Amino acid sequence: MRHIIRSIILSATLSLAVNGAKAAESMLPMHSPWAINAETTAEPTVNTSFEEVTIKAEGRKIHVNGAEDKTLEVYNIAGIRVASYVIDAPEKTITLTVPRGIYILRVDKVARKVNIL
């Protein structure tokens, strides 16, 4: 496992070193962030749609609210997806069919750690 993580970090570091100048330029804004004009004085808009989704666990029963037409993904502690469920209603209760252990449940940007006993 250490070798895999080490190789991922090494390849990412080498990639940044090779393309460092190009990557740094692409991350810079095209204009100064300190310039004040009509575009920058408007109130910023924040997308908070991910905060509407709630995931609650009670044993093997998972209650998901506000995630209609989205997918609940279940990952084991190693990061491997072991199950996924389509949420087809605003409020959905799902019974997990996974072995005992610690899992990460994710819907879009909302994630919860659960312990299945």
C-alpha cells in the first residue's frame, strides 16, 4: 500500500515539475483580483445545493433526504466502491447489504462515515 501511495505522490510531483510553468500560468487569473469594476463589486453567489442533502445512519438503515435523482455511493475504508444506489425520491431509506465494518457514504459532495455493526 505504501508503494502505491509513494508512486502516486512521485508521479504527481514529477508531472508538476515537468509542466510547472504551464500549470502555474493556467491557475493564475486573467485579470488582477484587486481591480475594482462593475463585475467584481457584485455580491458573490455561492452554490449551497450540496448542503441540502442529508445522510443519516441507524444501524444498516440509511436515510437520505434531498438527493432525488442522485446516486448514493458506498466506499469501504480502503476507498473501493462496494455499492451504489439510485435515490429516486426526495426522502429515501436504504438497507445496506454490506459486511460489518467502517464505510464512507457519499452523495455528490456530501459524505458521512458510518460504522456498520
